[in-house]
Amino acid sequence: MYYIVDTRKSFEQAATDLAAVVTHNGFGVLHIHDLGATLRGKGIEFGDECKVFEVCNPQQAAKVLSTDMRLNMALPCRISVFTEDAKTRIGLIRPLPMLTALSDDPGLIQVAREVEASMIKIVDDTK
């Protein structure tokens, strides 16, 4: 269900590189949530770092929505850069099992496979 890789890059370098790789692979970064900073800003002790990138390929998103409009609640896709056990990690929830769990439309399978392959490539290229 998850695809997570470790990187030797610092958290900040991995986050910076991810933004560039996303764009290079035909996706756009819609928003970056800095969960670590948000939690610390609310007075919560949180020692790790975590940035969640909302990413989207408009053509693929349109295919998903035209197949099953309810899937708007699963979009956009997310890729996270985070620290855990003193390591920097990059990961995502795989689109294929997630989307097929939410819809039984067979037309969705190919789109989900394509999106998943692209997102795994983005993570691997960022690593």
C-alpha cells in the first residue's frame, strides 16, 4: 500500500529536489503542507520533519474524475518527505490499491497504474 524509500539527502535538500522532479515529470505542485512546522507552531512537541506535497497531473485527474466523480476526495496525489529514526524518507500511498478500493470501475485501473508508475518514478528520481 505504501512506497517509501530512504535517501542520503538532507530533509531540506530532498524537499527542494522533489519539487523540481515533480515538475520535470509533467505534474504540478499544488501545495506543500509543512506538518512539522504546523505542529510545532501549535505548541506540540514534534521532533521530526514532514512536508506533504500535493501533486497533480491535470490530464490524469480529469480521467479519474470522469470515471468516478466521487474520487475527487482522493485527489490530489500526495508525496511526503519526512524524517524518521534520524533518516530522511520519501514516500506515497500507492494510487492503484487506493483508487481501486474506492471504485470498482475497470476503466480506472489503467489510469491508476499510469499515475502510480509516474509517482514512483518521481520518488526514485528524487532519491
